[in-house]
Amino acid sequence: MLALKSGLDRRKGERLLMATLELTVNGKVHRVESDPNRPLLDVLREDLHLTGTKFGCGEGQCRACTVLLDGTPSLSCLTTAERAQGKQIQTIESLAKDDKLHPVQQAFLEENAMQCGYCIPGMIMQTVALLERNPSPSEEQIVNGQTETSAAVAVIPGYCRL
Amino acid sequence: MARPPLPPNATEPERYELSEVVPYHFSPDRRMFLQTIAGGFLLLAVVGDRAEGQGRTTVTTVEAPLRFTADGTITVLNGKVEEGQGARTEIAMAAAEELRVPVSQVQVQMADTDVTPDDWITAGSSTTPATVAAIRQASATGRELLRQFAAKRWKIDGTYLTVKDGKVTEPRSRLSVSYAEMARDTAFLREAVKIQDAPITPPANWTTLGKPLARVNRRDIVTGTHHFPSDIQRPRMLYGAILRPPAYGAKLKSLGEEFQAPNGVTLVQDKEFVGFVASTSFAARKAAEAAAQAAIWDRPTAPEQAKPWESFRQTGQGTPAGKDEAINAGLARATKRIEATFEVPYIQHAPMEPRAAVAEWNGDRLTVWTGTSGPFRVRQDLAEAFGLKIEQVRVIIPDFGGGFGGKHTGEAAIEAARLAREVKRPVALRWTRQEEFTWAYCRPAALIDIRAGIDSNGNLSAWEFVNYNAGNSGIRGPYRAGALREEFLRTESPLRQGSYRALASTANNFARETLIDDLAKAAGKDPLAFRLANMKDDRLRLVLEAVAERFQWEKLRRELRQGRGIGIACGNEKNSVVATCVEVEVDPRTGVPRVLELCQAYECGKIVNPAGLLQQAEGCILMGLGPVLHEEIRYANGMISNGRFRQYRVPRMADVPKLDLVFLDRKDAPSNGAGETPIIGIAPAVANAVFALTGAPVRKMPIRGPRQTA
């Protein structure tokens, strides 16, 4: 883990910084050359080609970009790659094992809780985190603010089923 | 040379009026072509429809190719797009039904201009009535072909053979043949007799259609493996960002004398068009931001008003309300009169996936992946923008993240292609949320004047309805009136505007159904009874009665709790009918309504996919709540000013009421699209509930009850 403690290798390009970052994603360590201020979302999608996590707003409102950092749901559009170092980063791609879906993925299928599906990886990660913390949340807890899912913006999937 | 960005008040090609979908009556005007290809064959059935309705004849042809391959897979090639509304799934079901195969044996290849036919754009709720019908007919032809194959193979009369589970089985010998074998038999295919009028399966015999089926590629969604347009990655791909003007109509004078693109970022400038390309989207965006700081613009004089209503009155083309003699005479005769003006602001579509494109040039061939309702239209736009023949352009539409009528245009495609041509590498251009709010077209704002009068029996003696700017959809009401005038006046619009889910039917039904409740009160009648007494649309009457019964309207009118209001509304749109009831309370401090319960009855003919229908109805309802509660585009200084989710509030999970939806399945009636109509009753039902609760008439969206002061 080449964290801030051991010093980052910075070379200043014109207005762009470059650093070598070590990111642990879905159990695997990646060394990435990147401006450390880039959103984690961009590094996941553009550098590591993990496109399951989506860009919806870039302002922390929609939750489509949700990943888990050490088990906590985090908005990767607002998290810099630098700040994600030293954490266990988990994306939607980590859930299914071989051909077997995670129970939350399976539940989304069974409830048909998707339409265009763009927000669904984010919703699934939010749900995974919620159920880790609180295996039997009440409807009120889901809707009214004990969880980040309450703020989710994607209108269409019929929140009731979600 | 790049085409300059669309001017700020450009109107979209598909505007306002989509003609009402009329019932289809199949005529024997069909052609069948068989073409052997590597590994199988293509069955092309061109289905022609002559439809009569509303005093006009519409002739359309839909090509519905099916590809049969030697492994038994049957692929429907279709020009519609999938944006979450369920077209892919209902197309697969329709083919599976008529071919008599499991849905898993059907693949659907959609929206690739090199491969699939042109099926117009995906809009107007037309996929279900037109495309699905054509695919059923084409698939029935494929089924008949298999019977013909079996008959020829066994040298028997084929009329007693049936196709089941993808096979024809001869009952006595137990021999069977399948689509896979037929696909391998080129000799048969060369000599196959053309099939006319293959019978499509009546609903009473449906085994696949009419049953709920979840999205066929749902697994790819929950695993995150489906590639939306903004996920497409090509070898050597770079990322782009566009320099946007600070106001609509602002002209770039210069980028500033000292401006230089940073290391590793390429500046692409072509008159008004300025973009940046880099190896990361972050670097491209940072460069565009730096350019925005440095650039010098010629700004136009900004419009003075923050609201368009006065400008609509001034620029409206046609006769305003108040001048029609028959109407004025009808009003003079009336016992009671109401005149009201409704204001419905611009709103945005806010699809979850902002528009995006990847463009790749190979010599003088251009391929673009993007999210739009119109692959062939965008292909045409690209060809024109770059001086190409359409054969040189290929547009591919992956299943994308929502459109709602807001992605009929291909801005991102053209922008990406211009950047890619310059850097000679594929370029991904993904709009930010702010760009999607600010630079895409809005739903038109509406200013609506209504003048209406009732006689002593509570019948309408006059009804004058004038819509400025928003459009014609839904302007004709379902009520009888002595003197009637319903007219749409075109105006100038300060903001770019275009299609939206149900188009102007949202504003028109809001205004009409809200005023009907005012009239009912003036007549001393219950809103439901008033509607039924004046209703001339029998089909609408049925859903109105159905929702009232389900919601227990009459009982609630008598027994409603303190602090609650109930409202009812109905409408006919895109050849389907909907009626909506709600129960609301109103926050006394803010006047913001809260919808507690929503009940809806909906009838769209024979139901094709009950699961898909439920999703479309729910989606319409939730989307309809947005403009009711909070959504409103604001603009200032020549620019939309609230282009972020924290400033433009779409419905959240906490806004969702208890839903109770009733669908009337009419087995005898043709199937119609359901993606739009269920939205039209939401706003007026809430308005009417607020009116009932507070006594204060509702004339605007977002809807507000009166606020308690101090």
C-alpha cells in the first residue's frame, strides 16, 4: 500500500498531476498511473474497465455510482482515487461468484425491480450494504433516511418493488 | 466540416404532434422473401397495413426480418430501440408465440443501421400496435414455412400438422423436424412456396403473449455486464469534452490569447465547435473548464422575463380566446361561467443516463454507438454533418438508460464523430448531468386559456380551450359541449423544446380536468357524476367507473378524514384510456401536496406483457409526480439555471404513494402502447384533490395549496 505515508510519486505535467496509486478492487491490487484527484468512478470505469458502476450526476444525488469502501456505501463520483487507497473497494462486479448470483441480485431479478437498469448496480450495492448493517430493515428505515437509498433519484423502477 | 450546434430555439424534427395511432386492419398486402445466408436463412416478411380511422387512410409497411440459423436460434431484426420501456421483451414474446418456441430460443437484434430495417423512431407508443403486430405476422409466416418443410420432407399433406415447442411432429411415425433442420436445407429454401396470410394466434390460444415476462436481458443488468452507450469501449479510445457557451446564442470571439490546451490534451476547433480530447474524461473536462474561464464571448441580450407567458401571448399565431362568436353566444346563455388561465412550466426529461456516444472512423466509414430513439435519423444527421453518403455511416443503439422522448436527437453522436475525425482514434463523448439538463431540449411550457359555461342542468353550453406553445396532443376533450373550440397556437419559445412522454397531453389534460372540477363545483355536482353526465367517450367511461369503484370514490366523498382530499381525473391518449384517483394531504407551511394513495384504472386493448405494462404504468405515475410536486426548469441570463439534481427535484423514494393499479384486459381489442397514457391523469387528479381539500383553485404546476401564514 503506497499511501501518503510513504510519499507519492508526483510529476507535475502542465495542470495535470500524475501519481502511482495502489487500489484494491474486488480483492485484487491494481497499480494505476493517474491524477490522484480523479474520481474513483473514472478510474474504475476508464482504467480498470469495470463499467458496471455508473455515472448519473457527479454531485452525489443519484447513487448510481455506489461502491463499497471497507463495506460502507460510498459515492465514487465524489471520492477521489487517492482517498480510496488503502481501502477494500467493492464494485458490482464482485457480487456474482462464477455463475451464481448474490442473493440481492437474485432478489432484484425476482422482483423485476428494474426498467432501463442504469441505476441498478448502484441500488444493488446500496442494498447489499444496508442488509449487512441491518438484516431486517423496516420500510420506513429504507425510505426515510436510515439509509442512503432514501435519496435515490432514479424515478422509474417503481420504488415500491425496489 | 462540423455542423454547428443547434441554435438555442431550434425546434426538433419530431414535435408536438404525433398522429394518433389508429387501429390496424390487416389487408393482404404482404410480400415474403427468402434469402439463404451463411449458416441459415433470412425470412423477410414485409407487412403492409391499410388503416382507416378519423377520416383518413394510413398505409405503412413494416419490415420484419427473421434470421434462422442452423443451431435453431431465431433472431428478430428490428429497428426499434430498448431504453427500459420493454420493447425488446415484447418483441421476443411476439416472435416466440407465433413461431411456437420458448422465448429463450429467440434473440432480438435491435437498432443497428447496417443490420436491422428502419422502423421509424421509437416513439408515439407505436411499438406495440405496429411493430409487434408485424412481427407476429412475420413469425406466423415462419411457422407456416416449417409446416411446409415438414410436409415436403415427409411427402404428406401438411394441413393437419402443427408446430409445437419449435418442432413439427408427425403423430403416427413420431418423426419430427425443427427450425434448425429447415435452416440447413438450402434446396427446400430455394423452392419454398410464398406464404400469404399465415394466421396469427388469437389471444384465447396464447401461451407466451399475455403472460408476464421480465426483461429478457435482465441478468446482464443486475451483474453490471450490460454495456450502455456510456460504457462502450473501443481499442485506442480517447475521451472528449465540449466547450459550452455561458448562455444560449453566445458566440465565441476567442479562446483568449494565451490559452493553450494542456499537455496530452488535443484542442479541436471548427468555427463555433470547440472540443477537447484526452486519454481520460477527467483531463478532457478540466481542459474544457479552463477554456471556459479563458474564453471571450459575444453574449446576446438575455430575455427579460424569467417566465415565458407574456411572450407566448405576444407571439402566439392565431386567434386568442374570447373572439369566437359561437363560444361567446354559448357563454352568454350559460347559467355559470368560468374563465381560467393555466401555467405549466418547462421541465426536463432527466434520464438516468446522460446522453453519450462513441464514434469511430475507419477510412471514410463512420460507426457510432449512442443512445437515441432514432438510429436512422441520427445516421442521416451524421451523413449530412460530414458530407457522407448514408451507406458510409453505421449507427448502433445499445439498450440505453432512458429517453422519455428526450433523446430523439443525436448531439453527442455528432460531437463525438467530429472529435474522432480530428484525432483519428475512437472518441467517447459522455455528457455531464448539467449538460443533459442545460443543452438538451425541454418539454414545452404551456399557457392555456379556458372559457367554459354550464347550463342549469350542469351540461356544458360552451367550451373554449386555447393552448399556447405546448401542442395539440390531448387537446380534444371527451365531453359534449354546445359550442366547442379547442385550438393550439404556435409561439416562439425562449428555450429549446421537443417531445416528452405523452407530449402536450400532460398539460392539456391537467388544464382540462382541473377546470372540469371547478365546473362540477359550480354546478353543485360530484366531480365523478359531472364527468359521467357529460361524457361522450364510452371507452373512457368504463375506466372512469372502474377506478371510482376500486377507489371507493363515493364512500370516501362522504367519509374522508379531516385534512385529506380526494381527486379524480381521466383522459384518452394514444388509443388507450386511463382514469386516476388520489388521496392527498397538503403541508400547511409550504403548500406542497403529499400523495398518500393513488388508484388507477387503465385499458389499452389486449395486454401483451402484463409485467411490462405494470412497469410502464408505475413509471408513468412516478414520473408524473415530478412536475406535480417540484419539477420546474428555471432560466436566467439566457440560460437554464437549475441544471443539477440538487436544484431540480425529481421524485424520490419518500414521494411514492401507495399504489393500486387496475388493468382492464380487452381480449377483443387490438393491443396498444402503454408507455405514455398513464401519465396524463396524475397532475389533474392531484390538483382536484388539493382543490377539494382547500377550496383554492389550482392553476399552475408544480401544484401548491394555500399556505398558512403565521
